[in-house]
Amino acid sequence: MVSKLRAQRIAERIHEELSTLLLMEVADPRLAGVTVTTVRVDKELSFADVYVSSLEGSEKADEILAGLEHARGFLRRELAHRIQLRIFPRLRFHWDPSPEHVDRIERLLASLDIDDEEENQDDER
């Protein structure tokens, strides 16, 4: 079992290296434009939960996750070469819906700002 700080540092390193791999070395067209949002490593270093998102939205989530599952062995092997650990964690991929939620909230807030501006203009007249 490793400390919380060490697990966090390993997760950050996996995040960096995996982002680079997906951007530069993975040729699968299903994975074009995929962004790694978060990586969480358990204290035993058995699993690394990788949360991903894409600009294409959740419509392509199943296709993207299938592409990541297909590339899992390659990604784990490449990460193990780049990050020196005695035993490298197994990768589990998850869809991260938070960027879509943030976009929705921003649109709602923007619509409220428009309503506020209209009220201020009406009050001035």
C-alpha cells in the first residue's frame, strides 16, 4: 500500500503520459479528440481509473470506450515503459460527463445574464 501523496503523483504521471500517447501515438480514428480528464489510482496500485471526455459529446461515448478497451494492452505496455513501477496498474476506462454538465450550466447562466440586461434596459426607460 502506498501513501495518498504517492498515489496522487502516480495518477498525475499516468494522466500526462496517457494524454501524450492518445495525442501522438494512437492511430485509432475512434480516439481522435479524446481528452483524459482525471486519473485515480487506488492505494494498492492495482487499478488506474481513467476518466475521458470528447468534444463530440456523449453520443460517441460507447464508441470511444470501445476504442480504449481495444487499445488497453498497448496503452498499459507503453505506460509501463515510460513510468517505472514494479507492478503497473490495470487500466479501467470511464466516460466523464462533467464537461457536458459544465457547458449546460454555462448556457443556462448566459441565458440568465441576457434576461438581467433586458430588465436593466427596461428600468432605465
